[in-house]
Amino acid sequence: MNEMTQLPRPERQRKPDWIRVKAPTSKMVAETRALMRAKNLATVCEEAACPNMGECWSKKHATVMILGDTCTRACAFCNVKTGMPRALDPMEPQHVADVAIQMGLEHIVITSVDRDDLPDGGAEQFVKVIRALRDQAPNTTIEILTPDFRNKHERAIEMIVDARPDVFNHNLETVPRNYPTIRPGARYYASLRLLETVKKLDPSIFTKSGIMLGLGEERLEVHQVMDDMRSADIDFLTMGQYLQPTPKHAKVQEFVTPQGFDAYAAVARAKGFLMVASSPLTRSSYHAGDDFAKMKAAREEKLARAGKLKG
């Protein structure tokens, strides 16, 4: 090859104005990062390059990622590093409780990497974290965003449900047709069954799931996912724009407009979800605390209406 010949650079897609955000620079962002490092904790905000990190951290909102920072899967949409994870940190539950106390969190979101290397997929660590929070930060409501616990989910889910988080979230991520390329290590109907199992074990726990748009899905496919979620009695649906984290990840097929997200939200509400969050920048834990309060109020209103009808 001639020394002057240059390989073509991969095209960078220009983001529309409605999903451009400012880089996180506030004092609270620096303080949150320092606290997480001091406690040896990872955040999905950083690891997944979330566009809302500046806003959330400025408001003392952070999603803690337990079970380390290395995932045993390699999904085509995710920026979390893949490889052989380190051993579990026995101090992790205590450190999560410390963060909740020091940040004065009213609502905390706990997520994790996939840990297919562990016999229980990491379920026991979720339980320990929930118990530490209940014991030391009893006024903090707890939302968990779990992996699918592939091939071990029945017992894993029972363990976590027994610990009684306030919200149990597991994302379907995309429509079934995209799973072989976008989420090859997972199975669509297994994820649905996981959420359905939670509701059957404890109907009082709110269930939540989300999908990304812009991966080539068709409108009717998204509607079918909504129907599948409602059949599994999922309370809360989130929909957000997929953004390609690096050139090696799946490409964005479409930037869905804010009006498009509003149209999907209207359909979802008509299908009976207690809560719907749908916008280009929506992510699973974006405004999670405020949304939890709204969802709780929506359930109480629904139960009150049902009581009046019976009366």
C-alpha cells in the first residue's frame, strides 16, 4: 500500500438537535465521581456513556452498577466492557448503603453487569445490597435493574423477590427480530417470563421494562412488544433513542423524532401501563425517583377506582 494512501474513516452519524446534551462539568458531578471511586463502585452512567449523566449527577441521582464493571456478554448496543470479571467484592453491599446515606438518596437504582460465571448469576449480591439498604437507609426506596439470570432465573428471582425491592426492572431492549444481532446472549421470551414470574411471586412489587428505538424496528413490532409486556403484567414501560457508543457497535438505523416517541407513548398508555416514559433521552433510570412516585400514585388511583366500581 502506498504510504500516502489512507484508509477511509468510519462515518460518524450526526445527532439531531433534540438529543444533543452538554458535557457533565458541575461540582456535583465531580463529587459524585469521587465518592464512587472512594467506595470502589462503578456506575452505569459512566460505563454505558449515558447522555443524561451531567443532569442526573447534578441532582444527586446515580445508578450504581454492582458485581464489578466487566460483563460476560457482548451485546451489540452496550458500551460496558466485556471479559472475565474479578471476584465479587464482599464490601460492595456496605459501600452501596454508604453512598445512599452520604448522597441523601430518596430513591436508588441498582443495576449490574451479566455474571454468567456465577452459579446464581449474582442474585445473592443483589439480595445483600437490598438488605444493607433496608437496614441502613430505610427511607430510601429501591429499584433494581437486573440481568436475565440465564439458565438460573427461577431460583435467582425468588431470592430477590423475597428481599422485596420496590421496583424490579429488566429491559427487553429491542423487538424479538433483532435479538440474534443486538442481544445474542439473551432470549426474548425468557426475559418476559422473568418479569411475569416477579409479578406472580409478589404482585405488590412494581415491574418495569424498556426498549431502545432506532435499531430498525417496525412500528407494529413495537406495538407487539407492548402487548407482550402487558400480558406479563408489566407496570412501567420506558422507550428511548438508541445511540451508537463507538463505531464497533450496532449502527443507528433511525433517529426517532420527539413526536414519534409521543405517538408511541399514547399507544402504550391506551394499552394500560401504569406509567410510560418515552422520549429520545429516556433511559431506564432517568428521573426514576420522580417516576416511582407517579407510578405509586397511579396504582393507588386505579385501586380506588376499582373499589368504587365494586361498591
